[in-house]
Amino acid sequence: MVLSRRDVVLGGLALVAVGATSNISQAAAAKSFFAGTASDNNFVYRKTNFAKIDKRWHRQIVKYFSSEPVGTVVVDTRHHFLYVIMENKTAIRYGVGVGKDGFKWYGRATIDRRALWPQWVPPPEMRKRKPDLPHMVAGGASNNPLGPRALYLHRHGADTGYRLHGTLEPWSIGTDASSGCIRMFPEDIIDLYQRCPIGTAVQVLPHIADQAPASTTVE
């Protein structure tokens, strides 16, 4: 079959239309993960539509057996959970996004710095992979991937380069999505920030055999 110039043009326009429709659908799907806005320390962020989020990733109180001291933060990277150990063999559990293959890290650290609405400076190795990244994004900017809070992880007094922080992509919680940092819903990193003073111990593990039989959602 020989295609005329008109056929080729119409076919191209059809492909453009399909692509545009796909982009609109993706934008609509992303928008559905948000539910209005909230104000925090003179900045505005988009609230998470938790009705759209699988309940396993909601903040919950769970049974948790650990020899770690109360207040310790433990991250289970395989199952995408972060725990804050509490008294009476319980913990607050948060759903998180973790590093993609090749970017995961494990070990112990301490929170030696905390920031409200932190600015974001992409590390040099990230800028090598993505040269179009800005050198710095101001705190509170709509494109700042750290969101409303960041907790900076140090080891032996040195910055590891890894953080616990918010996200602009709530659909990424429960997945391997980051360049090594632990990302959380904006509401959850705000909550975690209040529970983690300077010096808080953090342990990042490949996985934990979580046998918690029941949970209670934290409002």
C-alpha cells in the first residue's frame, strides 16, 4: 500500500493527538493524589489525598519488638517502612520511598541537622547524571523535592549526603524511587520532624521481618 502525503500528515496528527491525550491523562492521575493545600511556616504545600493512598502506607501505630532504644528511627528498605520506636513494644510506622537499585545504602547514622523548608542543592554526582538540574532550589519553592522538612543524616560527624525528607510525588511512596534518600508524605515528614531531635539514632536496614498483627491509624 502506498501512502499519500495527506495520509502521512493525518497519521502524524493522530499520533500527536494520542500523545497529548496521554499527557492529559497522566496529569489528571497525578492531580488526583492531592487534596487542596495547607499553610506551614508561611509556605504552602499540596496536601496528600490519602483516600487515593493504599492504607498500608498510612501512618500507623504497630506492635514492634526491638532491642533499639525508644526514639530510634529504623528504616526497612525492602518493605518501604520507617519506624519510630516507642514504649510498650510499639512503634509509629510510616510508608516511605527508598533508593532505586544502585542507590540504596544501609547502616547507622544520627540526625545532626534539621531544617524547616530547606533549600535543595543537587549533589555533584546527580548533576553529572542530569546536567539540566538547577544549582539550587529555594526552600518552599514549588519544585523543591525536599518538601517542608529535611533531617540530615551524619556518621562519625560527617554528612552522609542522605536525608529523610518530603516529596512532591506521593505516588512514589512504597516504591524504589529516589537517589538514596528516604522520602515521605509531606504530612509525615512534618510529624517525624517533631519526634526527632538532634542526635536521634537512625538505622537503615535491607529489610525487617515485620510480624505486626494489627495497627491503628494515627490521625
